[in-house]
Amino acid sequence: MSDAPKAAVAVDAPSGSNDYPLSRVPQSARYGWFQVAVQRFGQISALSQFLLGSALGFTMTFWSSFWAITLGAVILELFMIFVGFIGVKEGLNTSVLARWVGFGSAGSAVIGLILAISLIGWFGIQSGVSAAGLNALMPFLPGWAWALIFGLLVTAVVLKGFLGMQWVANVTVPVFIVLVGWAVIAELNKHSISQLMSEAPPGEPMPFLGGVTLVAGSFIAGAVITPDMTRYNRTRADVVKQTVVGITLGEYAVGLSGVLLAHAVKSADINNIIMSSVGWVGIVVIVFGTLKINDWNLYSGGLGIVNFIDTVFHKKVSRPLITGIIGVIGTVLAAFGILNYFTGFLSLLSVTFPPIVGIILAEYFVVKKWRPALEATRQSGALPETAPTWVPATLVIWLVSSLIAQFVPWGLGAINAVVAAFLLYLIAGKANLLKSVGQSPTEQAREPAAGPAVV
């Protein structure tokens, strides 16, 4: 591959809401930090954080939960900031970026597929959660019908891409915050705050490290897909501000609210907690909270499938088209409850995410074997003409680190996997084991130039 920059070609020029699934996002299409921070806060402050907080509050004291959230949030922020730096600098989503951060084209296709399966699965399951709430509030429609309505609504939002999701965040996030505040105040007015903060957990106690693992590990997939969001930032400072504000407010405002409510209601069931606090309005909280994380589940899942099809079949497909297809599939599976049988599989799949973070950070910031290829083409807005096809050593490191996350009983599983992958990749780099098998042409090398650079 030539070191000379290649003029960017319009193989992935924006078409409506296509959102650059296979190319760099140009500066002209990026957003201010606060706009992206609203999306990040909406993603972090979603129903999942309420569930996390209630799980901690049911099994830990308030102050143990506070420090578990603090340590877990700091770990997540560090991972997300540094992975986010790569996204803002290269303007690429995770699935495409993976080609030049240690995984190669074939490895990036595997990452895209795993991410897509996991995210689409959780999209469907969380659609089912919202459907159950809507059915409880408005039983004139069965749960499966509400699952269809909710899933298709989220799909319609994601069809519009980042801009559509931004509009939804601008509406749902403020409403969600107000309703959460209402739920907390309404329930806590019935109790002594000081007593809730000092009493023993209502459930079986969980060790402190278990709580930290729960916090840090619960959103590790979010660290992996951080470039999907930060490629729309303008500077590294924007990444820091959006991450610190979004995660800190999300973890503390929503997570600690869940902790206190779990102590007050003596339950870890989020539906019981919310409904007992504000009645039917609680369903709105659940629906809005699920909507803002579910759109990102579907969005990043779609990007992963687009990269998979391009890499494996050399076919460029429309991101909105793929989003629509997988959205409908996930919605139908949710409506019939099929995905509930796969939660164990999806949880097992999640152990593959932490090592990806360690490998990306080790390659991009320390080893830098393929980073020069990105640097040579960054200014022109193009992609490198080729990418390594397979990097066998990376796949071995990925597997070993995933097994560490799953089976090593001490420490923090997700963190163990990130650190193991980081160190093993450094060792492989020093030992010159990072050999690529084959070279794959990228989209821009496969197609003739179609116009001026998109910069």
C-alpha cells in the first residue's frame, strides 16, 4: 500500500440518513459537544441504570452502592474517553475502525456480527420490557401488540439516523429526568432519607467488588461502540466533556435513585418500584428510559451488519435498509417472547466485549502497527486502500482474554479481560507476532473515484 494519501471518494457519501457507515464522518457533519452529551446521557440514564441501581440497592447498603458506582463509573469513563479519542480523530465507527486496530478486515466482520447479534437481542428484550409496562397501563392491547408498536417506533426513529435520534433525545431525556425526579421525591417523602442511607440491604448482601463489577461490566459494550457516537464529536475535549457529564449524571442521578428506591420499596423489581412510587406515570418513565438506549442498540447493530456484509460479500448496503430489516426482526422476536430464551446466550456473548477495548487501546496508542495507514489518509478523508485480512495473534488474545473474563474468579471480570488483552497484545507486538494473513482492498480501492473528496 502506498504511503501517499489517496483522494477521498464518494463511495459512502451521505444519502439522507445513511450516516457514513463505511467511511469517515467529515467535520462538516459533526455536532457540538452538548448535543452529543445529551445522547450519551440518554444512553447512560436509561432504564438499564435504574435496573443497575435497584440491583445494587437491594443487595448493598447505600454507601457501599455509592462507592461501587463511583469506582465503576471512573473505570468506564477512562475506557470510553480513550476509545472515544480514536473515534473523534478517525471519524470511524467501531466495526470499520477494527480493521486497523489489530483485528483486520475479517476480524472486524466478526466484531460487527457479534455486536449486531448482541445489540439486536437486547433491543428485542428491552422492547418486551416496555411492552409489559404498556400492557399493564393499557390492557386493551395484548403485550405482543405493544411490543410490535414499541419496536417499530424505535426502528422508525433509527431509520432517520443520528439526527433523528438527536431529536428524540432532546425530547425524551428532559421528560425522563423530570419523571424520575418525581418518582424519587414521591416515594422518598414517605421515608426517612437518613434511615434509608444507613439501613442494611433488603436482599442477600453482595460483596463490594461484585458491585463494582456490576457497574463497570454492565456497560462495557457501550465502551466498545463509543466511536459510533464520538465520530460525531469535533475535538477530544468534546469527548471528555460529554463522557464525564453524561456518565457521571447518568450513574449518580439515575443509579443512586434506583438504590434509594430499592431500599424504600424493599424490591429489586423496577416495575414494582416505579409503579408503587408514581403509579401509571411510572410506565412512561420505563418506556422513555428504554427508548433512549434501544435506539442506540439498533443503530450500532445496524452499523455492524453493514460492515459485515461489505467485508464478507463486498456489497455496500444502505444503513437505513439494514436498520429496518433487523428492527423488524428484533421486534417480531420480542413480540412472541422468543428472545427471552436467549438471555443466557447474550450474557455469555458479552464476555467477548471487554478484550476488544484492551486490544483497540494497545494497538492504537502503543503498538501502532497499522496506525500509520490511518494517519496517511486521514487528512484527505479517505480510508487506506487495504487492510490486513486476518491477524491470528489478535484472535488468540481475544479468545484467551474472553475466557479470563468468564472463568477467573478473583478481581473484576471485565477489567481483568481488558488488562489481559492490553498486556498480551503489547507482548505480541514486542515479539513481532502480529503478522497479517492476506490483504483486503477497502471500498475505495474496489471502486473508481466518483467525485471530489468528502471533507
